[in-house]
Amino acid sequence: MTTKITSLYVHVPFCSGRKCAYCDFFSLPYREEEGEQYLTALAADISLTVATAPVGSLHTLYLGGGTPTSLTPAQLEKLLTLLFSSFDREEKEWEFTVEISPETLTAEKLSLLKEGGVNRLSIGAQSFDDRILAAMGRRHRAVDIFRAYELARKAGFASISLDLIYGFPGQSCANWEKTLATAISLAPEHLSVYCLQVEPDTPLSAKIEAGILTPHPQEEEAAMYYLAVDKLTAAGYQLYELSNLARPGFFCRHNLTYWYNRPYLGLGPGAASWYNGYRRTRIADLNAYSQGLAAGIIPVSEEEYIDRETEMAETIILNLRLTRGIDLTAFSQRFGVDLLQKYKATVEKYIQAGLLELKEGYLRLTRQGLFLSGEVMRDFLP
Ligand code: SF4
């Protein structure tokens, strides 16, 4: 039986200016004509996709990027209308998140989003230190975050997440602690804390290669990670995934779809989908994306068949990201396989190393294993 897709991701490939120094997501500086080009191509992508993909009534919709709010109010309205005229939604389950970059937010855009069914905002704050924000190449400063946050609350948004990054060269533990304290004082419902990843071919990697910036050693990154976990849990947030914390009832259900390894659809240039056994990534190039769709083809840059063995390994890796771990009963019902038997050697190796533990029918990372999860996960791959 085909599993219906109930989670949709839509990639909006624009940001409000030059790219952040560390970013390797597909995004272009926003230009109004390209915004129109994107919307035309997206409409064609939707109609071709819904004709073939097993899309059910949506439970979660996530508008990411890029910066969706770099579109004009008229374009945002067009996008919301397009989405709602194309997909059904499950009212009782409904979670609709939009990623926000603080400098792009206005009261007008917020009210459009609210009226358009958006009920969760994810604000890319990253830091409350202007010096760090400038070094990151962000286009906002701390004051913009406060302003965006206040506008969002005034507009009636009751579910707000803040994204924060730690481990930026030059950022001290004390500086990170201040950012955490400021985030806590705002009282968002959800927080994502990401360790800086140095991606190749970014201005950040060029500065590191040239010796202008020095990355933190892994022990310092680990110290910043556990500092965040401890400060935020002490403030009442629950660490439910390696990098995500929330107040009760505010876990990100869209991202849980990925971590449970359930099917999802991704639309827009650069977006990935997984359903009917295939993972497909749409081409990360706006012109090629538009031209393909104008010719009646969905331009895909990568297509991979995910066989049963790979799906099993990916489910383990994604489930391990959740602090509750892998539900061993659910795993055996899904795959007809006893995980502890099949991966006996790997499981025993990491239990002995103190990185994994078995508790009440779940296999999960220990506190020590949280920061070293990559090492454990790699060992489950076929
Ligand atoms: S706002 Fe986000 S998507 Fe845009 S350049 Fe910065 S990190 Fe990349």
C-alpha cells in the first residue's frame, strides 16, 4: 500500500541581499522579476507533481529557503493562494511554518501570513551579538531580531522558534552564554541550536583556508553544545532532538516527519522529496528549473532508489537524532527485523563505549553520545 504524503516543504530560493558567509543553501539575491519567474515555475511544478505523487491531506507545510519573506507582500499572497488552492489540509493536525530573516519582516507581511494559515514562525536569529552577526555576514543586527519578535507576537503568533548558531570563529563560551540568556528572556516556544558547519566554497571556508579565521577545536564546540542544552533545559525547554528544544506541545511536527523517516514532498528549486522508494532532488538553478517546467518536465538533478537496507539504516540514523531514541517495537513492525539482532555488533560496541543505551524498549544516544552522534550513526550505514 502506498503511504500518503502529509508533509510538504516548499523552497523559496531568495534572500534579501548578499549571502551569509557560511551558507551553502541554494538562494539568490531577491529580484522582483525572478520572484515572478519562480512563482510561475512553482505553479507548474505543483500541477505536474500532484498529478503523479500520492499527496494526501497535508498535516504540515514548511516554507523555507532562502528567505520566504524576501518576496513582496503581493508575491507572498500569490504563493499562499497557490498553495491553498492546490492542496487539502488536515485542520486538526495543521502546522504551517515559515522561515523568517529578521530584516525582511513587516507588519503587513505578518498579517498576510497569519491570514494565510501560517501558525508557526522560525526566526533566523543566529546570535544576539552584533559583532558575531557582522562576521557571519548576516544582514540583520540584534535590534532587528527584537523588532521582528515583537511584531510577530503583536500579530498573534503563539508558536515562535529561534535559530541560533554556536562555534563561530572568535565566539567565546561567555559570548554564547549571553546569546542563550537573551534568547531565554524572549521566551520563544522553540529553539534550534546548530553547530557552525564550514561548507566548502563559502566565504567562511576561504577565510579559514587563508588563516584569517581559526575554527574552534571540537572540545570547545562540545562545551558550547552542552552549555546550550543545560541552560535551555534549566529554563524549561525539553531537548527532543540533537539540536532542537521546545516547551511541551511545541515540537516541530514537520521536522518530526524527517526524523521518523516518513515520506515527504519538496517543491521548488533545490528541494528534496522522498516517497514511493525514491529520493529526488529538484535542480538547484532557477533558470533550469523554470525552463524544464515550461517544457512540461520536472527538472531533477539527483534521483536515488532507496532499497530496504538503506531505508532501515536511514531510519536508525534519523530516529537516533531524537532523544527518545529508536522505538524498537515500531522498528520491528515497520521492517520485520529485530534491530538488536541485525546490528548486534554495532549496538554492543557503542553501548560499551558509553555512547548508546537501551531503555524501556528504546535504543538511544547517551548524554555523551549526543555530541558524538555522527560517529555512531556512520557505523549503521550499509
Ligand atoms: S539567510 Fe539563510 S539562506 Fe539566506 S544566505 Fe543567510 S543562511 Fe543562507
